Amino acid sequence: MQSEKVAVLGAGSWGTALGRLLVQQGKQVYLWSRRVDLAKDINSYRENRRYLPGVLLPAKVRAYADVDEVLKDAATVVLAVPSSALRETAALIREKVQGDVLIISTAKGIEPETLKRPSEILREELPKELADRVVVLSGPSHAEEVARDIPTTVVVSAEQRAVAEQAQDLLMRPNFRVYTNPDLLGLELGGSLKNIIALACGVAEGLGFGDNTKAALVTRGLAEIIRLGTAMGARETTFAGLAGLGDLVVTCTSKHSRNMRFGSFLGKGKSVEESLALVGQTVEGVRTTRAAYQMAREKGVEMPITEECYRVLFEGASPADAVGTLMGRLKTHEVEEGVEGWN
């Protein structure tokens, strides 16, 4: 199997897990960390003790703090950074990568200032020939499980089918199944908006509520994701797939979910700042709540769970009051009026 260099930008849990996965495909992985001490620690211990403890990394994964060294002659660049760092990272590589390099983005978020999705940010920041080769990776895929070869299914999308299928071939492993989906918009919205609902499920857990409440939030949360997504032009079927329901379920139920943990701290009475500090890593749901709230207002879409999350995060509402508002809404139908059913 031919060895090929892959640059992974972002030495967090997901970047490290993908680096390990790509080595199994015979690739040489250069993992970029902004922190010199983290890069040295990974190389010394063959383990990312800060973000992915307990997972042994093969020798073909090497960490560097020099981005030029990482990007030089790379055939594929994986952008495993939070959505808040995506624009800055794209600008960093803009002049350093040329040719038919494949760009894979794993960011799941929406930029609050511009309401741009990851692929839109990359299209703005990268030359056209690179932007045309951007692939978005989404789906239910906690790094902690991927790194331990636990069976996982994900989905990729791109503007061009051939580009998506190239990423599919690159990433596919016996325990890592990759699907393609042409609905890039739906893929990115599903992967981003589910973090809001996971945050709400965490709040419910922190308040001491049970499975009934979480099931209600997942179900009604999916309904509002579909409402906004289809209003923006995404396909409804995408939200029944891996980037929609699949990612929503795993993020709303897993011990690995940062958004769940963050919400749980809020439900227990911690402030937003305290909760973020306790999680200690990026919580995408916070920024995405702000963005989705704006998008829903612009589109005239009803998103009550998102609205209450916004009130808690940015207007000082208490989680208990938010629950009361949701439960006290006027009675309505579960499905849209006008469908076949009663006369």
C-alpha cells in the first residue's frame, strides 16, 4: 500500500482519532498542534494524554507545532478544529497548499457573526481550486470510540460527487463505514443544530429529569431542526439520516458529549462561564444557539427549544423557567395542519 502524507490540523481528540484511523490506511500522518508542549508530549508518550488518554498512537502519527512542516507535500489536509477556529485556520493554509489537495472539514457549527456554515467559510477563505475540493464529514462519531475501533458510521458531502467519493475511499475502514450524501446544506445544518438539543438534554439531566423528558427534547428538537433546515433549502430526508437523527441521538445520550455535560452543569445551577470552564473543551452548542436563534427569526421558523436555550445562555433566564415556558405553550398538533387525517 502506497504511503501518502496527510496533514491533520488540530491535535484535539477528533484530530488524533482520525490520525490513527488514517495510519491504518497506510498514510503518514503529520498532526499539527498550536502548543509546542502538547506536540512534544504526544511524540514522547505515543499518546494524546490531554485529549485522548489511553489510546496508543502508531509511529506513523507524529505531532508538530510547525504548520509549514505539517502542510509540506501533503496530499490531504484534515481540518479538525472547532468552528470558531475554522476561518483563522483556513487563512493560515491558504498560501501553503496548492494543487489537487483534498480538504476534509470536521467542524460542526455555524458562525454567529455571519451565519455561515463551515463549507461557506472555507469557500470564502480558500482559492477556488481548493474550495472546490472541500469535503464535510459528519455523523454520530465520538472520537473516544473511533480511536478504539468501535464500529461507527459517518457521512461525507461535497459540491462534487467525485470529491466526496475520494474522501469516502480514503476514510473507509472495517469499523468505520462512510456514506456519501449530496445534500451539503442539510449535512452541515444537522451536524450543527443537534448540539443545541444536546445542550437542552443536559440541562434536563442537571435538573433531575428523566428519560421521558430527554425523549421529548430529542423528538421535538428534531422537528425544529427539520423546520429550519427545509426552510433553508435542505432535504428533509437528510435529517432522518446519520447527520440528522443519528448525530442527534448520540450527542443527546452519550457520556462523551461536551454539550450534554455543559448543559448538565447549567441545570445544576452553574453559570455559563463556570460550566464552560468545567467542560474544559469547545462546546459548539453555545455559538450555534446564537446563530440558530438569528436564523430562525430571519426565516420566520418556530424553534421553541432553541429559543429557550438562547434565553438561558444569553438573557439570564433560569433553566427551570425555560422548562416552564416550554411546557406551558399553547396546545397544538404534533404534525403540521393540513396533512391527511381527521376531517
